[in-house]
Amino acid sequence: MSIWIRVIIYLVAAPVVGCLLSGWDRRITARMQARQGPPILQPLYDVMKLWGKENLVVRRSQNLYIWFFLVLVIFTGGLFFAGADLLLVIFALTLGAIFFVLGAYKASSPYSFIGAERELIQIMAYEPMVLLTAIGMYIATRSFSVEAIAGHSKLLVLTLPGVFLGFLYTLEIKFRKSPFDLSSSHHAHQELVRGITTEFSGRTLALIEIAHWYETVFLLGWVYLFFASLPMLGVAVSLFVFVFVILVDNVFARLKWQTAVRSAWLVTAVLGFGNILILSLLQNK
Amino acid sequence: MTACNPMTPLTLLILSLIMVPLATGLGLAFLRIDALRKVVVVGVTLAVCAGTIALVAVSAPLDLGGGMSLNNHWINMAILGAEVTMSLYIIYVGLRAKHAMIVLLTLAQMGLMGWFEFTAGAHVEVTQNLFVDKLSVIMALINGLVGGGICIYALGYMREYHEVAHREVRDRRPLFFALLFVFLGAMFGLIFANNLMWLFLFWEITTLCSFLLIGYTQTDEALRNARRALVMNLAGGLAFAMAIVWCYRQTHGIELQALIGSKQALVLVPAALLCFAGITKSAQLPFSSWLLGAMVAPTPVSALLHSSTMVKAGVYLVLRMAPVITGTKVGTMVALVGGITFLVGSLAAITASEAKRVLAWSTIANLGLIVLCGGIGTYEALWAGVLLIIFHAVAKCLLFLCVGVVDHKMHTRSIEEMSGLIRRLPRVAVMMLIGMAGMFLAPFGMLISKWAVLKAVVDAAPLLSVFIVFGSAATLFFWVKWMGKLVEVTAAGDTDKKEFGLSEGVALYSLGVATFLTCLLFPLISSQFVEPYVMDVYGQTASLSKDNILIMTIMMALVMLFPLSFIGYGRGVKVVDAYLGGANVGGSVRFLGSANAVEEVTMHNYYLRGFFSETWLSRWGGIGGSVFLAIMLLVSYFL
């Protein structure tokens, strides 16, 4: 498949898949809490409803940041599915995340401000492991290109089990799922209100939701990379990971940010770095 | 001693790049007329800029490896005389301050060099005193253009400094500008010197100049910090002197290029000593405190020390040593010092709320990254290291100059007080944001360079990447929260009518444009300057693939669209009050608190001081750095 076809498929299919996943997320969560839950397409209805709402802002430029957040998230996924350099993908992802945070700062309200600060802490918590994951994949395949990594003949998870587990841990933070829903909780009216998204409403909130769909697909795509040599297994594990994240979300209460950073860095150092340490020792022999 | 070769235009150009700023500096020391000084400073700065740009044009067709012999008994005598004079002055300073270390280190240095002159001086033969290659051209461009920009900025800044902001400080502007130019001249000398004796002279001149500039305000704190900088750099100077003696003992020559070309085992000790000198000058752990202390000086000094001169001299020397130390234990230790400095510097920057301190820690951290590249010393690492030097100089200089303007306008350097800067001083705020983006955001230069570093590290020593991944995460945190402070607006206020004067404006805008241009022209800079240099040294070079350049160009275009999107500013939106739990009192900035008291909304950034402690980080980072340095010196001798 040529690069452009892959990218176009991603651009069209990712929001559909992301939307469905988000619907299932709400449904599965509801069932875990012994509720009926909304229809699978509820996220789509939400976005459509939001789109028609009045555009309320606190600061006139705050929504511009969110537009760029969305564009960069889509761009990140595009790079990823085009098979580009994994490190560049991470940098694009980070740039997008920063636009989101700056938008929340721009809104200049105490709740979004706290949300922005906490989101930064979350980024700081997961960034090392995300970078180490790329490095681990490079050491295993001698390439940073997603294309080459996906085409690697061996099952990557077997050489990178620690990195995989570490990546799962940080995925929980990246998805802002409990116990790491520090910057913005799915369940409003807590001490944070909605944290980083407090001051975004209407169409802008819909954009954030759409960005989340794209992001989900891209991140699950990354999980798939660990199993890319066995495509069916890869898809199955990606979906399993998605359900697992929801389970954890429902089982754990929110942690303090100190615990979040400390534990994420510890996991990065022990599982991620430990894996790479062993790998480079073995390769030197 | 052989006679002078006929002067080629290139030799002449290089000599004038060194001598003109030095001579101007000496002249400015006695020039008390402000208007005339302005003319001289602008004139000479423009000439120096033109000279460095000419260097690009002139040197391309000429043989870059070609040597320049300037052997003349009188020149050597003059150099010796200058060195002795400086040493005597430093001893005088040390005695007056009753500072034993200053005196001892200088005496040791003098004794060593005197003994060397006495026993070997007459036999030393140097065929090339000066040397030009692509790396020197890059360094010269940074020094000329960025350093020149600082001199222009200083004209307006120092007038406001003495006439408005700091009336209590004695106006010694003639000395100030004299030192700036001597500094620039010495830096040119340092870049072009091949004779280690010459290099050492210019090295010591920068040490002395920075001592005098840091102590410019003559307050107790300034003098104390100046002496600390002096002591640490003198320690580096002593290592440098030892390197010269050792190099002569091993190779019977004192030429930089000869040293680099020698067999590794032969010159490992002098290379390690020179790395030690470079590490002190570039404020790596455990020597970081001098650069943090240097903040007490007026802003142009900080900008000069942090971006184009002083610390860059240190990393320049380390990068020069890279081919010698690559693959050795010495190289590993140098890389470890750089790595730990990057990590500790980045974490410590999180805890700092004073703008200049954040910038200082960030400088230390980024220099650590360059030192890390030097220590790894593969062709990829060298490529990345040189790129870091270029991008860091431009963006960091811009940031310092912005902080200087804010300091004068708002009388604060606290990041907390910069809240809403985008409304009060929009131009400065935008320049600052550009500078910060240049420091850490994709696809700006520093991030591309970090990416290159990461690749180089993973190829050569994957385990060292642990410093980079954690350090980068911290870097992100402290820059974004600062950016956030600039863009948030919590209280009503007016835009200042006049944000900065002409000279500051010229410097800020040209550096802002330069941050963009260096990024846009990045492929060109890499292919025209950096890659040929790496090719010269290693016979192979790293470069960016076409695909990645394309992706980065797209990203750059996306980022550039952001300011354009402000055309739609405020269109189709309805402004409402921020959510304050429904207890707003007339807007977004006050709310009804407990007992019906009206409270102001305040928002403060996180500094995580309970989580990371600056003292703890400095202490353990310093211990770690010292251990690595000690091992480096030991293994260079015993292996």
C-alpha cells in the first residue's frame, strides 16, 4: 500500500474507529458499574450537539490553540501511519499536547490553569517512557522508521517485554484515565471541575473530543507495533489493552501527582531502562 | 624562528577580526563621550559582522586546511608579556580580596608556564599559529553576529541601566564596552588559534574579562560571584597549562591540529586535561555555580557569557578533542559529566522562578548535552554537537535580551510577575515565545539537534540515553509553564506605549528573525558548514534524510500558520467570565470567598520544590560530576 493511501485511510477511518471505541468505553464502563450505559454512537451525538452550540470563551484567542492541537494530533497520526521516523512522531505529538496546555493557560481561569499545570506534570511523567519505547524499538530493529519497525520479522514484544509493560503504564497516563486523571477527569464536578477543559465549550470541546479519537487510534497503533509480525495478534492485543485501560480506570482511585510522577519514572527506569540495559548487554556479546 | 609568510587576504582578515575588537576595546576604555562611543560601537560591530560574513565567502574557495605561519620573536614575547601582566593583576586581585585559592592557582600556572618557557621555550617550533576550518567559521559567525547583536543592544540597555533603572551603580560604561570588545576579540583569537600558547592566552583573557564583567556593579554579591567564577576558571586554566606542557612532552609540539592528529594513546592525558579546562569554562557540574552566580551582572553580560562567548569556548574545546577521546574511557567520563549535567540542570530549572536563573540552568543543561556529544565523539555526535552550539547561541541570546527588557520595564525578573506580559509588552512577549520555541519545540533548531543527539547516543552508547529522556521531559515542563505565564491574562491592563529603544529593538528583532532563519535554513547550514567539517575530521558524516527535512518543513509551516490564525481573533465567539464555582464578583478576577469576603484570583505556577530540591540536585550532581572528572583524569594517565 502506498504511503498516501495509508494516510488517507487513517484520516477517514481513525475518527470513525475512535468514535466507536469511545462509545464502547462508555458502555463498558457503565456495565462495570452495573449501569445500562448510553448507545454506542453517543460520542458522535455529543459532538454533533456541541457543534451547534454557541461559542463561549473567556479569552478571545483560546480556541485557536485548540485548533492547532487538533491539527497536530491528526498530523502525528498521519506521520505514524505513513511510516515516518518514530522520534519525529513523538515530537509532533508533544507539540500538539503543548498547544492544548497553552490553550488552557490562555483561558486564564483557575480551574483550567490547574488543569494545565497538572497536564504538564502528566506529560513529564510519560515522556521518558515514550522516548525509551522508541529507543528500545530502535535497538531491537536498528531503525526508527515506523515502516521498518512494522516490517520487522520478529515479534518485538519478546525482545522488549519490559518496554511494553512500561509503555502500557504510561498509556494510562496519556489517556488521562484513573488513577492518572489528574489534569481532567471524565467525571465532572470534582475538585478540578473539568481541569484543562473547563473553559472550552461548544465547538471547541467537540474538537478536543475528535482529537481524542484520533489520538486513541494512533496510540493503539503503537501498541500494535509490538506485535506487528503477527497482525491478527496485534489487533487483538490492541483491543485487549483498550479494555484493560478501561478496567484500570474503574478499579483505581485517583493518585496524587507526586505518586504519578514517581511511579511512572520508577517504571521507566526499572522496566524500560532495565530492558534496554539487558538488551544492549546481550547485543555486545 | 622563520620569517612571516606573505600575508594572504584570509590571514589578514582573521588577524583583523582578532585585533580590531581588541584595539577598539582598549580605545573604548578611555572614551568618555557617549555619542562618540555609540558611533564607534555601531561602526566596529558592523565591520566585525561584515568580516565574519566575508569569512564565509572568502574561505570557501581557499584551502581551508591551509596553515598560517606568523612566527615572530616579538609576537611571542608580546604574548608572554600579556600573560605575565594578566597573572600579576589576578594575583593582585587575589591578595586584595585575601583569597588564597586565586593566588595559589595563578602562581602554580605562572610557575608551570615560566618553567616551560625556561626549559623548552626556545626549542618549541610552531609551523601554524592560526588555523581556519569550517568549525572555526561557524564559531566566528556566532561570535560576530550574536556577539555583535549584544553590543548593539548594550548601547541602549546600559544607558537605561545607569540613567533610570540602577542609579546606585557607578557608571563605568567606558570599561564595560571596552571589556565587551576585548571579549569578542579574544573569542575570535581562541577560535582561530592553533598554537596552544596563543589559544591559552585568549582563554585566559576571556577568564579575566568575565571576572571583571561579573563584578561590574561592585556590590558584595557581584564581587563574591566574580571571584568564584575566577577561581573555577583558573583551575581550568591550570589544567590547560598542564596540557600544554604534557602535549609538548609527548609530541614535541604545541599545535592543536597536531594534537588532534596524534595517536590516541600518546595524547590522551593532554586531551583529558583540555577537556577538564573546557568543562570548567562551560560550567558543567561540579563547576556550574559560577555561571549561576554570573547572573548578578547586567543582562548583556549574561547574554554574552551564555550564548556566544565564554561557555561556548569551553564546549568548542571539548568538541575539538572529540576525535581524540572517542571510544576511550576518557570519552565515556566526559559524556557522563555532560549527561548528568543535562539531567540535573533541567530538573533544577523546574524549581527556579527567577527568569535569569531558569535561563542559566537551561544553558548549563544544554552545554551538558554538547559535552555529552563531545565525549561520545562519533561523527554523528559531533554533527549534533555543532548544531546545538549554533541553535542554542541564537535562541538563548534572544531570551536573555528579552528578560533584560522586561527587567527594565517592570523591575522584576520573576516569572510569576510576567503573567499577562502578552498584553503589557506584546512585542517582547512574542520575541520571548519565539526564543522559547527555539529552545525546545519541534521543529525548531534545538529540538532537531536534540533529536540528532539522541540518535547519536543510541548508536554509540544507548545507556546514556537515560539522561536525555528524563532531562528532555523536565525541559518541556519548565519552558511550557513559563510560556503559559506569558500568554495568560488575569487582570486588566494597558499595553505600554514604548516597549524598548532603538538599539534593543534592532537586537531583539534580528535575533527573533535569526531564530526562524536558522531553522528554515537548517538543511543549508548543515550541508554547507557542519557536514563538511565532520567529513574533514572523520571521513564520513551524518545528515538528515530528505523525507525528514520534508516533514520538518511541513511542521514549520504549521507552526508559522499559528500567528496567522490570529486573523480570526475574537471572531464568532462570545466572551464570558471564567468559571469560579459560580461565585464570580464582577468578572473573572474576583470571587466571593468564605464569610462573604471578596477575594482576588491568584494563580501560581508549580515549582515542585518539595519534589526536587535545587540544593540536593546541585550537591549530588556536583559529587557525581567530580567523581567522573577524577576518574577521567586517572584513567587518561593510567591506561
